[in-house]
Amino acid sequence: MPKTPNVRLTADRLRQLAHTGADVTLKRLRAEIIAIERAFPELRLPQRRRVVRQSVKAATTRTRTMSAAARKAVSARMKRYWAERRKAQAKVK
């Protein structure tokens, strides 16, 4: 009986394999949905609903980034805000 090498799966490798498997399954399901919609066109989502689903997907995948100048402006605003709060707390005591 041949011995198999002692292969250890790291968490990263296991996650990568799971991601690959999920990707393949998702593609297979999408292909099946397309085949069903072609066979039964009346089951297809209305065009309006598909557009809404696509726009929601686009909105959830969008990430907003702040420029360095914007981060600096926010930092300055928050420093002023917290300085005023500390000053107000000192007056109350």
C-alpha cells in the first residue's frame, strides 16, 4: 500500500479551496438557472426586477475611498470637536 505524503492544510489553503469550490458551484447554479429560464420563459424575472437586482449588487460592491486631503480635513474637524468636548466637560466639573 503506497503511503500518501503527510499534507497539512493551512487555514489559508483551506479557505482558498472552499472559495474555489463555491465559485464552481455558483457557476453551475447560474448555468442551471439560465437553462430553466430558457425552458420556461414565464418563470423568468421581469426586466424591471432584474435591473433592480443588478443595481443593488453594484451598490453593495462599491467601496468609497477618501483622499488624503479629505482624511486630513476630517482629522482636523474631529480634533476640534473633541477639544471642545473636553473643554465643556472641564467647565461642568
